[in-house]
Amino acid sequence: MSKIAIIGTGKMGQNLGKALANGGNTILFGSRSPEAKLDLAGWTGVTTIEDAIGEAEIVIITLPYTAVEPFAREHANRLRGKLVIDITNPFSNLPDNRISGPEITANAIGAGARVVAAFKTNFHNTLLSPLDANGVQRDVFFAGDSEADKQIVAGLIQGMGFRPVDCGALKNARVLDGMVPLMIELNGRYNGNRELSWKLLP
Ligand SMILES: NC(=O)c1ccc[n+]([C@@H]2O[C@H](COP(=O)([O-])OP(=O)(O)OC[C@H]3O[C@@H](n4cnc5c(N)ncnc54)[C@H](OP(=O)(O)O)[C@@H]3O)[C@@H](O)[C@H]2O)c1
């Protein structure tokens, strides 16, 4: 079981936190205004971003995309050597289509960065429902360059009740980035109620 810092206390952060806590992990939120987030303190701790990173082995970034690179640069020294899970989605904010959000995060942290992209293609209101309405297990797609780090992430995903799907190297997060606008398009076309999931069928 891991000590996990979740940076950001929004929809994804809170649902991921609950799902990972149910899986037996210790969760500590890092917030810009921890004193205003005491409602979370019933089931977990909330502290400053610096302290949350300092306490954790694993850091999950759940910020709005435009806040991620500044965050990674500001906290690069603290983040280096820790497993960083980037769940954020850039939409139209990428400089071009030859790099992904998580690669930009890794570059901002610098040498020694350990970044895995995950949960980018899972709507927040599915994170506490690993089985869909038909009892089918949902998938979580993830990508990263370290097999050891991906094994840790796969374990977290399994602990939440989801099936981990290893999508290969971190550069494949470029494809995951592109799957998100399509997921939102499909959600609208098929009245998905933000409960759709990508599923890899055998
Ligand atoms: N919603 C989804 O279904 C979904 C699915 C997959 C991926 N994502 C990605 O996950 C990330 C978070 O999405 P979300 O829906 O959880 O967003 P959200 O509800 O708006 O939460 C974002 C959190 O980030 C923190 N934050 C730090 N800097 C901020 C800033 N400049 N402006 C606003 N908030 C800031 C805030 O927490 P504090 O106030 O405590 O600092 C805020 O609660 C996004 O990058 C999104 O693309 C979302």
C-alpha cells in the first residue's frame, strides 16, 4: 500500500482519492488553500502542496492542464525521483501534435522524472464504479517509460477494481490525449451521461 499525494481537490482528485483509499492506500491532498478544504478532512488529510509532495511516494497531478507545467517547474526538486501520475488533459493547449501533456510534465521536472500517464480517458463519475451497468469491468489506459513504475500504477488500478491496460511508452500518451476529445464527442452523441469508458476487447 502506498502513500499518495493528490495535487488538486476537484472532481477527479476527490473521486480518485476515495477509490485509492478504498484500495487501502493512504491519501494526502495538496491544495492551494488547504484551510478552505476542511470538508475533506473527514476521510483524509489536506495540506499544502509542498508538504503533500514531501510526505508521499507517489504524486498524482489532478490540476487544470494549464496549471500543470508551472506546477511541475516550481516543484521539480521535490518531484524528482517520485513516481508522478499525470491524469490531465491538454485539449487544444499543446504546442503541436508531436508531444503529449505528460511528456511536457516530465520535461518540466527534468532529469530523473518518473512520469506515468493514466486515468486521462476515464470520466470522473466512473472512478467509483469499476463495473459498468452491465457488470463489465472498466479499463484504465496508462503509458510510461519505466516498466517498474508502470507495474506500481497497474497495482493501484487493480486495487481500485479496474483493469489496467498498458499502452506502452510515454510518447503514446499523445494518442491518449487525442482520445479524450473523441470520448467527449461520443458521450454527447450517445447520451453517455459521462459514464462511457474505452474498453479493449480481446
Ligand atoms: N473531469 C473529468 O472527468 C476528467 C477526466 C479525466 C481527466 N481529467 C483531467 O483532470 C484534471 C482535473 O479535472 P477536474 O475535472 O477534477 O477539475 P476541477 O474539478 O476543476 O479540479 C481541479 C483542481 O485543481 C486545483 N487547482 C490548482 N490550480 C488551479 C487553477 N489555476 N484553477 C483551478 N483549479 C486549480 C483546485 O484544487 P485546490 O483549490 O484545492 O488547489 C481544483 O479543485 C484536468 O486536467 C482534466 O483535464 C478530468
